[in-house]
Amino acid sequence: MARRTFQAVAGIIAALICLAIITGFVFKARVAALNVECQNNLKGLGFGLNAYKDTKGRWPYGTVPNDRLPPEKRLSWYVETWSFFDQSRVIIDKDEARDSPRNGEPLVHYMDAPEVPVGYWKDFACPAAPNTDTSRPLSPTNYVGVAGLGGTYAATLPITDPWAGFFGYERKCKESDITNGLSNTIAVAETLRDNGPWTAGGTPTVRGFEQHGLPYLGEDGQFNSLHYTRSAVGFAKHSYSTNILFADGSVRSFTDSMDTPTFEAMASIHLPTIQTIE
């Protein structure tokens, strides 16, 4: 009787171990798939940004120019570059504020198809981000243009300032302006902080590195994510990686082990990097 009880208990334990292993594999596969999808979103943004540059001779402003409106009321660089991301036309009033009634629910128009609300646009959001409301007329974005060093002030710096980054509210950034090298200059970074509609100018879509708000990366970083770099099942140790788009269109992932001075240098189009990150 005791032997049968022992065998039954051993069988249950073995089944639980197998279940844990299978669950771990499923979790890792899902984590990897979400990370690849996020990286592909950023690669799509990189393709669109560089197609815009090849057409216009420069990358887009951080906001749609409008002298009547402050940056936080303007439309974003996503609006300006839409046709370079997608084979459609977004219908939005560029002369109006981003939160005006006319821009409350932008429409999208494909050839030979009726106009429909843009709705949730998954290419602008990290698939691993929590609490994604797909019913909102203006879905949030997790991908923000990097304006350099200096927090929100960075987006107002002139192109010649050592702390100026890839995006500025009203500055033109051409390939010749980037002395850091395209592969060493951050264009867009993933984040779960202060997210807002993809149409919104200001902090939701353009921001600089806030040097007094360290850390930059990791679970509590300014540019954080829910992409696990190691298994998070059971008691296994894990950390978080953040996907970053560079000016040359490449996408790389970084964790909080990243050297801070090097990471700061990559936020500027001018500061020499301490080391090239492969």
C-alpha cells in the first residue's frame, strides 16, 4: 500500500515537473515572438523614416509645423510620414490641433476602398505592452522619437548643439548633420512611460534623455519594456530588454547593463561614442 502511494505521489510530481517545463517552453516562445514582432514594428518605422529622408532630403520634424500651436498641441511626425509607412492615405487636418474635434478620429483611405477609422494601429504599439485598448479611436504608441539629451528641452535645441538628437520639434536633420555615424545614433526608442496617442506632438512621440531621471533602461527605466531576456518562470532570474531603432534602420536590444555614457552619446547626433555597439 505504501509503495503504491509512493508511486502515485512520484507520478504526480513527475507530471507537475513536465507541466512546468512545457509551460516554460510555451512562455519563452511567446516572449520571443512578441519581441520579434516589436522589432519588426521598429524596422518598419526605420524604413519609412529613411524613405522620407530619401524623398525630402532630410528626416521629418518632430512635429507637423504649425506656428499657431505649441508642440504639445501639434500633430506628430507619425502623421507627417504616414504614407511612407503604409500604402494608404491618412485623412487628418494638419492645420488643426491634434486634440481638436476634427482630429478626434482620423480616417484611413486605401485605393478603391471606402474611408474607415484608423482605430488601433498595431504597427505603432509594442505587442508586449500591458492594457492595450484596441477600441480607442486614437491608439497609443510605445515608440518615441529621441530628441537628444535634456528631457523635454532637448527637442528645442538647434541642430548644432552637442546635445541635439535625431528629432527636434522644428529642426531639420539631414544625414550630413549626424557626425556620430548613423549606426551609432538612436532615432526611436521603445517605452512604457508617458505613452499617448500616435498623433500627439510633444512627449508622447518625441522626448530626450532626462539625465536627472536615471535609470534609462531596465524595469524602472525611462525607456523600459516587458521583453524578458531570460526565463521568468518560477524562481528563475530575469531582466528586461528595450528595442532601439538607429538612424541607419537597424534595430538592437539593450538592458540596464548598458554603459550609461555610451548610451547617452548615442542619443546625440554629435557626441562621440565611447564604443561601437554591435
